[in-house]
Amino acid sequence: MSFTDALANLGKVLPAVRKPSVKPNLNQKLLWSIIAVVIYLVMSSVPLYGIQVSSITNFLLEQVVFASTAGTLAQLGIGPIITAGLIMQILVGSKLLNLDLNNEDDKAKFTEAQKGLAFIFIIIEAVLFGYVLTRGAAVNPLELGGIVAGQLIVATFFILLLDEMIQKGWGLGSGVSLFILAGVMKIIFWYMFGVVTVSSQNLPVGFFPDLASIIISHGNILSIIVNTSAAFKPDLVGLITTIGLVILIVYLTSINIQIPVTSQKLRGIRRTIPLNFLYVSSIPVIFVSVLGADIQLFATFSSYASSSASGILTQIADVFDYPPPNVPHSVYALVVDPIGAVIYAVVFIVLGILFGLVWVEVAGLDPATQAKYLVEAGIEIPGMRSNTKMIEAILAKYIYPLAFFSSVIVSLIAVFATFLGVYGTGVGILLAVTIAVQYYSLLAYERSIEMYPLLRKLVGE
């Protein structure tokens, strides 16, 4: 039995959500999606039994990417699901796993294997957190650790089922995307309107309540412009940057490079194929963020285990944890820790470019794969023969520059947004806006399908 078969068999025996027998309409999908998000937000507010919420805190990067909340049922968030998905996608894209995702049987096996791998990660991380959160407890730490680990396994697997429910057609898009969007929006809302400090989640008093307090008490209004004191205190520069960044990302996602093509079936009719300017979307920052969050996670575990690798992992983790917890998360951090800022920027941007270029190859976005799809669909480039190699050469002139520059752009956006103290971090805003734009397109598509039933037949639904 192969590695893939073993994971797929594990995924099959796990509880699963069935596909709806009748396709839900748009309103029903929206309702199920909202229910899933509400359940997730409730889970992120329910503390784990047997521990203090403040016994371990999230890194802000981990909190954003994994949509996790320290000390609650959502302690692991969607971390195991994202990690398993990225690993499986890389293994298939690099041909280390012989699966054709265009084949229905192989696609089903891939989905089951990914679910099985996610469950393995859930168990491993739950056990590790159970040990960390209960270390030094007055009661039997082994027994209490087992209780905490059990809660995390059940809760995180339930989150996996919520994601599966949405992806199987009950809701819109994917649960992972919705939970990331909801998590980032919660942070942004708290940074703007929060009325109390939540230290376990790195959530401060919001900007507008703080501004109102300063005006009423006739305090120093300049202190609200740039945060130079508290580690987590939203300021005016961060608010303006957040608004500007949202507008910029929406604009960039709307830019397309048009490649003129013709169809063998419809001779004489010319059209274009759009290549997104942000060709790799937010994938590079997701990879870098997941890598950084995982390193921070294992650095925490190793510090409790007092392993020899603890010091090295901690130093590496500190690169991704910028600004440090004791430094104001604002533009003032550049003054306090300029060397850390340069190291963080260089590491993040270089890794972003590398991950972006690698993703193009492993995800089937490379010129060779795209040329093959065009030829199979009967699409030609005017003035060129329907030859895969010739079309590949033309596409390579567009795809590789787009992959490189889009990786640079999204990495720069994430880095400089962090420098300017954007609400929800630069990575969080980038993910939230790209997800929101995707959902806008998905809603428009679903609405069009419902309004014009003929389109449903044309697209094969």
C-alpha cells in the first residue's frame, strides 16, 4: 500500500459530510456559510476546559494565517488543514505523488488523502499543545494534557468538517477562506472599535474609543497619530494605511494582461485570454506566513522541551515575528529596530519570490501546462500554428515575468503594510481583500446562474 493510499484510506474512515442531494440555491448557500462562520467565531470565544486563557498566546502572524485564537477551542484554527493542503499540492505538483487531478478517481483520492493528512496534523499538534498548555499544572499534567488534547482534536476536526460542508456544495467557496476572512475582519473591527484590551489575542482598545477618550479628557491628540508606547495600539497612520491598502489591492486584482486568441471551431472570431496581473495571487505570502507560523509554533514547543535546537529555532522565529511583542506595532518600530526591519523585509521578499516561482511550476500555472490546455481546447494564437511548443514559448514571455513581479509586489505590500502598522497585518489585509474579491466574483456568478437558467446548461451544471 502506497503512502497516498494509506492517507486516503484514513480519510475514508473518518466522519464526513455528504453532498446535498439537491443543489441549494444562492440564499441557502449564504445561510449555511453564515452559520459555519458564526459557529467558528463562537468556538474562537469558548475557552479550553482546564487551562488559563493566558497560559499561551498566539503570534499575530499565526493568529491571522491560521485563524486561531489562543486558549480557545480554535487554538489550532485551520492550521492543520492549510499545512496538509499545501504539502499535498506540492507533492502532486512536483510529481512525487502520481495523481492526475483532472481524473475524477485521482481527484477523489487526493481529497481523501488530504483529509487523512490533516487529521494526523490535528493529532500531533493537539498532543503538543496539550503538553505545553498544562506543563507545570498543579494537578496531574498527563491527565490534564490528555483532556486538553482531546478537546483540541474534537474541535479542530469539527472545523475541518465545517470546511468540508462548504466545499461540498452546502455553502460558497471554502471554509478555510471564510474563516481567514472572518478572523482578519474580527481583528480589524477590534482595532477600530474595541472597548477593552484582550491580551491573549493581542487585541488592544480600538482607535475610535481611544480617540474619543483623549478628546473627552483633553489628552494629547498627537499620541493617536503614531503609536510610540504600547506594543499593540492602533494609530491614525495604521488606519489610513489600511484603507489605502484595501483600495490598492482591489485595483491590482482588477488588472489583466490580454492575450489575443482564436478558436478552431469559430474561425474568424477573435477574443482574448486574460492573465491576472497578480498572477500568483496571495500564494507567496501564504507560503511565507505558514512557514513563519510553523517555525514559531515549533520554536515554542522546543523551548518547553529544552531541546538543543530551541535556540536556533527561536532565532529563526524572531525573524518572522516583526515587530517583536515589546516594540510598538507601528511605523515607530522602524526607529526602534531598523536592523530587524531590514532582515525581516529581505527574508520575506526573497522567500516570497522563491515560493511564487515554485508555485507556478507545481500548480500547473507554467507555460507548458497552460499551452497544453489551450491546444486541447482548440485555442490558437493568431499567426501561430496550433503547436504546443510554439504557444508555450509565447506564453513564457508573459507568465514568468508576471509570476516574478506579482510575487515581488505582494511581498512588498505585506512587508510595508507591517512597517506602517496596518490593522490586521499586511498579510492579513492581503488575504482578506483577495478572498473578498473572489467571493464577489463567485456571488456574481451564482446570481447569474439563477437568473438565467440557460447558462446552467451551457456551463454543464
